[in-house]
Amino acid sequence: MAQQPVIDFRPPDIQAAKVCADRKSNDALELQWSNWDGRQLPAGVEYRDLDRELMRLRNIDADKYFDTVKSAYDLRRQEDPYYSRAAYLLDVVALYVEAQRFDDLKATGFVTELETIGPAATPGTVNFLADLYLEGKAVPQDIDRGIQRKLQAAYNGDPDAVLYLAEKTSRGEEVPGWDMDPELAFTLGFSSLLGNLDNAICGRVRRIARAFESGEVIAQDHALAEAWYRFAADLGDGQSAWQTARYHLSGEGIKKDNTRLLRYLQQAFEADIVPAKVQMAKLYEDGVLVPTDPERAMAIYDQLAEDGEREGFAGATRLLAARGLDTPEDRQKYHDRLAALARFPDAPGWAFSRLGAMSLDENSPWEGQEEARRLFEAAAERGDSAGKLELARLYLRDGDEADRRKAVELLKELIAAEGKTTAVDALKNALLCASPDGPQKAEWEKWKYLDRDNWPQLPEDITADTLVDNAEATARLQSAALSGSTGAAGDLTSVLARLHPDRFDDIVGHWRAAMRGQAGGEASVLEGAYHAAGTDAERGSVVSALEALAATGDIPAKTVLAEIHMAASTDDAASLDKATALVEEAGGQIKGSTLWHLDDAYRAAGKGRYEPPQDMLSDIAANGDFEALLFAATRATSDEDRALFYERAKAAMPCDLNALARKAQYALNAGRPDEADDALDVALALSPDQGWQQVKLADIYTTLGSIADREEAFKLYEAAHGQGYEPASRRLLDWYSDPDSRFYQEEEHAKLLLEALEKAAPSDLSGLANRLKYAPESVRNRVSEAFDMKAAYRKAAEAGDPVAMRELAKTLRRDPASENEVSEATDWLANAANAGDAEAMLLLAQAYAFGAGVEHSADKAMEWLKAAAAAGNETAGTLFSGLKLH
């Protein structure tokens, strides 16, 4: 292939004048000529301006304005003595060609008449005829004749003909009769093309600029392309101003200049160039190079939308979503803009996805499926990932086996071709939980490594060394967060905030912004931040942010707040009321696990089970997730309602061990043992090999209850314990609490207790000591020989743990080695009481009452008894009440 010629052809150094600025917008031009009566040419318009306006009309829509433009040319032929027959024929034939009315053109004989002009024809006319023959428009295609006309036009100075021949020879083609060097031909052609400084020059300049920009026929030179666009912009051309600004936005092949960028972008904006308006709105939206002004950005998008521009609708919906749909008016405008955008032939797929999501939100997941399915299918056809994922989920939940297979293919494509890890859960559901012939374990093995449940688990105590040791888990967490997983973003926020406490606010702010606009994204980040917060001030700021988010109606934020209040309800009765109010405000959209947690909190507070209002149960039927639907099934008062809740719960069930355990428990309680067995089959197909998975699977086995199932559970607990997973160790200790059990192993019981004591945190020592107290004597002896409980309590007490102080005091009082230890016991008891331990307060009150180890003092006894009662000790409360009555 021939080397593309390098051309150094620069704009002339002349005083710029706005010779190219359009005096009328396209809309104004079309309105004027649409209202033209056709009897005489518009008054006061010079012929050169008339030529330009007619050419613009022809370029806008030659077919629509054919009669208008033709009539104007006819009138000019009558009125203008300098408008020759040849010029008229050239304009009219060009009109027919642009309108693609070739048969009509043949019938006029105009092309033949042009041919007969012969040597008197202008070079431009000859070149035009050459194009007709080369392209076969209105005349039979004749390449040789076309080339001869090109040569004739070129040698007579027509720039288009010169450039055409230069392009052919620059590609290595030979043209008999043309031997001009391509570099010289291009230079001469461009020079001739530039021509006079008239109001059509900018179109010719843009052609030169495009040649340098594309690099198709001459060597690409972005610097020269920008220089020519800038030259045309300085002459008043709006399109060239946009092209200049575009170059300085990208910096491709040139040195970026923000001053030039803003200058030419503003010029293009004022010239009503749509891409320039869109870019200006984005600058105001993002606060780049100009002050942030979302209202100004929205005004530009709205104006573009009023003009029927696709990008106006797209920009408005994006900006509305980013700043939050806080009012009904915002939501309605968002919907209307999306609907209008979706009517464009080239509408983006995401518009249909978002409309589908709104349909489900407005109609409930069980009523809006048909409309949502149609919209998600339209999104998927346009390649939108979110639409494909939601369509697959609908196929799985509401479709038949054919739909399930389509869902599998969609999900595989999303994961393999587009890297969407958010589709892994749905694929797992399709292959394991939703497969009518049972779990397709072999097929799932190919994708299992992408499942978050199989990732290495990061421990609670995050350190830099932890991240190094768990590099794979950290990398996957970051990847999932960046690809839009709200759960991963929350987990990552928690990890990073604990690792870098000095950057707490920056980390939380970054991930809140990254997740803004994703359902539940900000709430998930704030939840992770709350658990990572190291100070009351940080926790307070997170709670305030959650409250502000909840005030906008954000259901995930209400859910997180409810969980925080439930955690505080053990020490603050009012917190349980706050949690209940948040749950009931959220209604049927509350996270189902939160309902079960609220029920646990009610029972722990001695209030019985939690009973949601009847209207909330109805809302759960329409909008509830799997766990919420199962919870509602346990509260339903009729078999019909229970069946409805349960069937919908199965359809909405996620495919993970937690959900399978919940389903198995419910199925057993509801007298559906076969379905409990089905849940176990799927759980086995998940192939758990991490400690937490093994414990969860063992929990499911335990739920099923048979001896064989309990044996499998015991083995899994042992395997998880062998991996060092603490919850497994605690469960085994629970199993060993019954020495008569068939699973009891004395040696393992002693070993397990000893391991737990050696690793125990100070606050766990007393609980383990209590387990040891009720263990068989042989186990107590073996553990006591190997573990010094008194020394462990002393170490923890010296580290400042109030419970350890109290337990050390009790140990010293129970079996003092000397008088000093009796005194020491009293000191540790006083330290524990002063540190707020309620039981220590009661013991100290009793010591003062009886003079045990301290000087008898009824006043101090009453003082500490009152303090213990106020701190929540029930025994102290009863005694203090009795003393007051007397």
C-alpha cells in the first residue's frame, strides 16, 4: 500500500471576520420557507444569501422541501439575468439527486442538457457530471466517462476533481492522464478549495480539517485539523467551534488549552450546536471548569428536550437520578423523560431498564410483571446489562422451564462476556434452587469460584497483615464494589475504615458518592461505616446521615436504623419502640431478616412475639422479600393466606445457605418434610468447604432432626472447628452440655473447653467458667489442671475488664489463699462496682450489709443496692423495692 502523503498546509494568517455565522437557525429558516407563498422571491435577500438558504433547505430535507426549492430556482431564473441556464441546471439537478428522485430527473432531460453545454461548462459542472457517471445516478454508470470528466475538471482548476484524483493516486492507484505528485495535488486542491472569503468558506474549511483529522487519504495530523477547525470557528462557524472545543476536551494529538475550550464551547453553545449544549450541561453538572450549577444544567437539558433532542431527555433523567427523586414531581418528571427517551428509534437500553424497575416499584413485583417483562426485553435487545439481569430474574421467578433456560443463557453471557459478577447469584439460583430436576451441581462447578459465598472470609479484626493474607478476598470485594454490588461496597467501606481510621470521613464520603443512585447503595455503605466507627462522634454522624436518608423514604436506610436501635434495645427500652416504628414505616418493603430480628428482640424483652399490623401483612404480600414473606406466613390466620405467602416466598428465595436454612425450618414446622429435604439437597450442591458454610449446612441438618441428619451435622461442626471457626466451637460445646448424648466425647469436651478458655476474651471468661462448672467432674479436673482460672481472671481484671474484676473477687472470696486475698477480693469488687458492673454492686451492698471483708455500713449497703437496682440488676431491684415498702 502507498504511504499516505504528509501535507503541511496551514490556515492563512488573516483578520478573522464572522462571515460564516448563520443569520437564522434551522428552525427559523424552515418556518420562513414553509410560510413562503411561492409567487415571488423573499424581498431584501441577496442572491448569494438566497443560494445559501436554498442549499441549507436542501441539506435539511431535500425531499420535503423539493417543491419549495425548485420554485425558488425557477423564479430566480426569471428574475436574475446573471443566473445562467447552466447554473440553474446545476442547482436543479443537484436538488433532484439530493432528493433521490432519479426517475423524475431522467424524464426532465436536464442531465443531457448539461452535457451539451460542452466547453462552456464550468469546471464545477463538469465535476458534478463526473460524479453522476461514477455513481450511476440519473445516468447509466460509466466509470471511464466519469474519470475523463474528473480529469477535464481537474485540469480546469476544480478543487474537488483535483482532490479526488489526488486521493486515488495517494492510495497507489494509477489514473491514465494524471501524473501529478499527490503531495502537490493535495496542496493545490486545498488551496483551490479554500477559495474566496465568502459565507460558504467554512464548509470548505471543515472539509480540509476532516481530511487531516481522519487520516484516510493524507497523513493524520490532529494539530493541523484543530488549527483549521479553529480558523473556521473564528470566521463564525458554530460546528467548527464545537469541533475545536472537542479537541481541547480530549487533548488528542494537541496540547489542551482550557481557555480555548471554554471560548469555543460557548460559541458553539450560542450557535445551538446540540453536542456543545450537552457538554456545557455536563460541565455545570460536574463542576468542571465552571462552578457547579445543577439547576443551570437541568435548564439546558430541559431546553434540549423541548427541542426534541434525545440527549436532552437522557441528560435530564441522569441528573434527576443523581440528585435524588425526593418529591412526587421529581419522580413524575423522571418517568416522563424516560418514557420520551424510550420513544426514540435509537433509545438506549437503560431507559427501558429504568422504566421496568419503576413499573415493578409502582405495581408491586407480583402485579407489574407483564409490563416490566416487556420493558426489560426491550432493554436486553439493546444490549443493556441491567435489563438482561432483571429479565433473567423475572424469567426465573415467573416463567416456565423454557424461560429458565433463557435466563441461564442470559446470565452466562453477562458473567462471561460482560464481567457482571452481580449476575452470579441469579445464575446460582437458576442452576441449583430453581432447577425443576434438582440441582445441576456439575454445571454450577464451572461458575462456583465467582460466588461470593465461596470467597475467603476476612476476619472482623482487620489489619494491614489481614489484607495481605487475604489478598484474593480483598481483590474480589473491591471488584464487586466497583461493578455495582451494594453489599460489597458496604463491606469494603467497613474494611477500609477500620484499616484507616484517620480517613474515616473520606472513605465513607467516597463510597456514598459511588453508590448514590443505586437502590440501597448509600444505606449499605453507612451500615458498614457504623460497624467500623471507632468513636461515638463517628457513630453519631453515621446515624444522622441514615436519619436524613430515611427521611426521604429510603427503605434500606430505615432498615439499617431499625437494626441499630434493636442492638441498643437490651439497654434502652425506648430503642425497641423506635425500631418498631421504623419497621412499620417501611411496611412490606422492609428487609425480611429485620422482621425476624425484631421478633427476637421482642422475645428477649419479655414482650412475646412481634405481631405486625394487618395492613403491613398485606403490603408484605405485594412487596416482601423471601424472609419477609416467610415471616408473614407464620403470622397468617388462614390456610389460604399461608399458602400465598409461602409460594411467593419460594419464588423470591435467594439461593444461599441462610435462605435454605430458613426454608427448611419453615417447611418442617408447616408439615412439609419433603420440601425440607429438597432444601438440604440444594445446600449440599453448594459444596460448602469454609467453616461458616459448614456450620450453616450443619444447622440445616440439625433442623431436619433425624439421628442420621444430626450425625452429619456433628461431623460438619467438627470440620468447621478444625478450621478454627469459633461459632462451630461454641455449637460443639452446646452439644457437649449433655453428657448422656450419643455424640458426647469426654476427651474432646475437655480439649474444646481448654482451647476456648485459652483464646477467650476477658468478657467471655465468666461464661466459659459457667460451662466448666456444669461439666462432668472428670472434665472439670482435666481442665483445671491445665488452666489457671484465677490467673486468667487476674490478667483480665488488670487489663480493666469489669466482669473479670467481679469474677476474680468471687474466686478470691470463695477460696482465699491468705488474708491478703480476702482484702484483695474486696478491692476488686469495689473496682468492678465503680466500673458499672451491676452484679458487683449487689455483692458489694451485701458485703457492707453483713460486714463481710469490709466494715459494716447500712448506709453504704443501701447506696450500692440502689445503684445495682438502677443499673438493671433484677435481684437488687426486688430487694430495694421491698426495703422501700418497709
